[in-house]
Amino acid sequence: EGEVKTVAGGVVKCKDIVAATCAPMFGGMRTLLRAEPYRSYCVMAKVPRGSVERALFWDTADPYHYARLVPIAGDSVSEYLLLGGGDHAVGHMPKDAEQPFHEIEAWGRQRWPVMGKIEIKWSGEVWEPIDSLGLIGRNPLDADHSFIISGDSGTGMTHTTLGAKLVTDLIMGRSNEWEDIYSPSRVPSLRSAGRFMRYGMHTASA
């Protein structure tokens, strides 16, 4: 039986533990070196309600951009347009720290001129797995009842559902067709071997 100690001093005892985190905090270097930290950027501006189609937009540029709507509680006239992207490897910051925000804003205004002024902006880290697949399943080098959901590559909402289905099956002793594909212990393909080495060296130095 395992246990999790909280910051407040409480203890939660359980048979199975799932660590669903942005960065692969568990599994040692075996999981840490399978993903590289990237910094991602977001800005938000108001648009008239109904002026932007309710959908998730993204492009295939490098770095890529995306956009979606965010409702504003109590506001029947406006809603937020969230624009994001501009990702780059941690440690490779542009000389002008504001540059990614400006580029994202320009990308958005070109497509949605109805955008108001930028009211909110922030940046954060996401982890990009070397083979573009998340790390979901049994925790390498740990107990049989320890599982991880990590390496989301900015697709945490998708992994919320996928990870819950996969890890639930593993806990319940059921087979799942995705187990080997997302396994944190999977062997990198020859195609991604070079990226594995490059990511590993960069992650260790970041």
C-alpha cells in the first residue's frame, strides 16, 4: 500500500498512484530524457460574440500557432480570443522577450481584425516527447502500482481522456491496445534515435 503526503501534512493512502504532471517528474532519467522542455506563449483579446467561429484553429508553421474562444462569465457581448504558440526550446530565448507575444498578436490580427487590445498574456513550459507521443502507463523503474501521465506536448486536454482510459485499464488488469504505443518504457525507434540523443544532451544542460 502506498501513500502520498500533502504539503499541509495530511497523508492519503492508496493501492495505486497516478502522477499526472506536465513534466515527467517520476521514472528517473529514463523518462526525463524522452522529452525536451519548450516554452510556449499565449495572449488573449476580446472579440464581439459571434464574430469568430467556435472552433480550434492551428497552422503547420514552425513554430506553430493556434486559436480558440474562451467565454467570459456574465458578458453577453464579448468573449476572449486566445492565441498561442511561438514555442522554442528552453534556453533558446529570443533577445527580445516580448517578441513571441508580438508575433502571435500579429498572426491573430491578420486573421481576425475584430480583435481588441491584448488584455492578458503569459508563457509557460510544455514537454515535447522525442517521438511526439505522450508518456502514459506504468512508471519505469518503480513499483507495479505506480503510473504516470506526462509529456503532453501541449495536448493535456486530449491526454486527460486518453490517459484516464489507458491507466484505468492497467490498474484494473485489463488489456489496452494503446499500452505499448504510449508506454514510458518504450524503445525509441531508429528514426527518433538521433533526436533522443540531441534532446537528452539539451535537456541535461537546460
